[in-house]
Amino acid sequence: MTPGIPPALDRPHFIGIGGAGMSGIAKILTQRGAQVAGSDSKASATTDALRALGATVHLGHDAAHLAEDASAIVVSSAIRADNPELAAAKERGIPVVHRSDALAALMDNLRPIAVAGTHGKTTTTSMLAVALSSLGLNPSYAIGGDLDAPGSNADHGSGEIFVAEADESDRSFHKYAPEVAIVLNVELDHHANYASMDEIYDSFETFAGKIVPGGTLVIAADQSGAVELTRRLRDVSSLNIVTYGESEGADVRIHKITPRGLTSEVTVLIGGKLLTFTVSVPGRHYAHNAVAALAAGVALGIPAHNLAAALKSYTGVKRRLQLKGEAAGVQVIDSYAHHPTEMTADLEAMRAAAADSRILVLYQPHLFSRTQELGTEMGQALALADSSVVLDIYPAREDPIPGVTSDLIIDAARTAGADVVAEHDKDKSVAVIAGMAKPGDLVLTMGAGDVTDLGPRILDHLSGDTATAAE
């Protein structure tokens, strides 16, 4: 059956329509013919892309933006109860639909692959979307980041497969019923919503329990949290479990990962045969992501050798070790890493790809709750860099927590022997990090907040355009 517009979503209004997850759903609904409207706090390339597709986008949040004939309000967990558009919708009796319910409705009558894990979701979902597209399978997909242009985080395809990033942060991934699910790793994060690892395990068990009968769970064989989850799920008789990784007992076993500059060559044993393919981004963790994507595609019945060749088509996603440019012999790279495991993985990948280069990091912690729980580990990760500048915490949706500042990270980094300085003025940090850089160095802007905006300004400063760098 050809998917259509889900009930109540023919005239939706999105609050925060420019967000990574929200914009993807809005795009797919627009492509299916819905009359999409929404609002966001500021204009962006993403809101421009949505307007180009025909969506109505308002700037700022105001009850007047809500159309009289709106069929539903779509919100994410980040939208507060006092948002004027949300309050107006409730007063008028307009249905409020969570982002995850809207995404689940888009997957009806299709063959969903849901990609979950504490980190690596965006990359793995992107790898699958690109590979399946290059094979001519025309998948639909919804990703938490842009592939190569604003608005490329989602698409309504004509094929029967739907690839979606499944967010565990607010338990919204419980809404999906995938044919194939991937669990890349299971770690403690999102401390505002989870108090312990037991709660995390329970949440992932619930997610796995939503896989359709006879479906497949593809799960890491090397990561301790994933191994424990597998142990807990072995008694679910209707679930096919396929493990992947470097562990000897993995069903899809990685035999070798060979770094080749900014790419990797990966050899796996799958279906009793050795298969070698190229991953066009550096780092062991990205190689593991590619193998997870390979195993998931095979679970849907796609030949492994076809998928392996197609995975080479993936060349990266914005903010995942994305090269922003080079000036004065210095390369500036953007990293979305904000969890210690991600930070370590990206810094190790850069070490392997550019062993003779100094690595300088401009790091912006993300969320007070995450810093409170993992600040020590963040500081230890920064010890892998040659030098680091640490900004104040990016609050996102959170209010400050007394006593929780970037000093927690800086103190831990110095204890671990790191060369690290604090910079409370984000604008001044551009000159500070640029002043530290020498020809041949790599500068990473790292974090999930607006530190990404500083990369172009660092390049301007390095090139001598200090006026633009100061903007």
C-alpha cells in the first residue's frame, strides 16, 4: 500500500519546525501533500528549505501563528507547557501530537528500520539511507542531521523501506514497531529522564519488545551495555538477534579494520564468507556503524555484497567530523560529540587519520545534567587532544544546576594531564583557539550546541579576516 497522510496530520502545525527531528517529519508530510505550517525561534537554512517545499514557517512563537483550520499541533519533548502556541491549541481543543507519534504514523504500511543507541544513531541511519538509495530502493528516511544540504535529513521515497533514527532520550522510541531494529550501544545518558542503568536497560528492552514478530534485532557484540541487553533478551523467542562486532562470537564478525587516511577498509565474516569494503569516513566507531548498517540491510533480504559496495557512497553527515575548511595550513573540523564515549572516539579517529598533526579542541559542554554526571569523563576525554579551550555549558532546554559549571570538566582534564584553558566569552574563544594553531594542526569545534557556528569564524581569523571572525 502506498503510504499517505496520517489522520489528523493533513494540516499540522509544528512548534520548533526547524529542529533536526521536527523538520524531517515536516518535510515528509509536505512531500506527501499535507498543508504543513509551523514556527521556530529563528530563521535558518532548514526553515528556508521547508519554505521552498511549500511549508508555511513563522518566526517566533505566538498564538496568532496557529491557523484556524490546523488539524494538529506537533511538539517535541523540548517544547515547554507555557509555549503560547501550545497553550492556544489546548484552549481550542486541537489535538497535540508528539513528534514520535507523528513519525510512527509515517512508517505505517512500510518496512521500518529503527536505529537506536546512546550514540552513533545519526551516522548509522545516514549510512543506510545513502546505501539503500544508491541501490535504487528509494527508501523514506528521517535522520537527526543533514547529509549534504539543509533539508536532506529526510525524504519521502517511493520504496517500501523506511529508515528512522530512534531517540531513547525521552523514551519516544517505544512508539515504533520496526521490522529491523539496531542497537549500537547502551550507556547511561539523558540524566534528566533516566536515574540508573537499570532504567536504561528497561527502556531498551521495551524498545526491542516493539519489534514485529519474526523481526530482527541487530546489536553490538563488543559494547558492555549492549551485551547485557542481549543477555536479557535471549528469552524472547519471537525475536531474531544478530550480533556484530570484533568479538569472536559475533554473528557478523569484524575481522580487520585498516585505517587509510580519512577512510577505512573493513573486512567482515558474514554468511560464512569474508567480505571487504570501504568506509569513506575515518575511525573505528564509524566502521562499526557501517557493519551494523550492513547487518540490518541483510536482515531485510538485501544481498551483503550489494550493500557493502553501496556503503562506500556514504561520505559523511554534517557535524560528524565534517571538514569546514582550511586556512593558513590549519584544517577546521566540526564534531557533534558531546558524550565522553563520542568525544574519545572522534579524537582517536583524528589521531589515526592524521598522526603527525597536533589536535586542538574548542569544546562546548551540552546540558547541565550531562555535565553533572559525566563532567569527569569529559575532561578525561579531552586529555587525548594536545590542547583544549572549554566554553561555558550550552543549556539547551535545561535550567542551570547550582555548582555545575565547565570547571568540573576543566579540573578533571587537568588532573588527567591535559593542557586546557577556560574561556567564558564565546566570541573571544575564536581568537584564542586560532592563536594557538600552527600550520599542520587540526582544530575541532566539538559539542552539540552552537559551537558549530564558530568553525567558519575560526577560518576567517586564520586567514586574516578578523572583522568577519568577530561577527
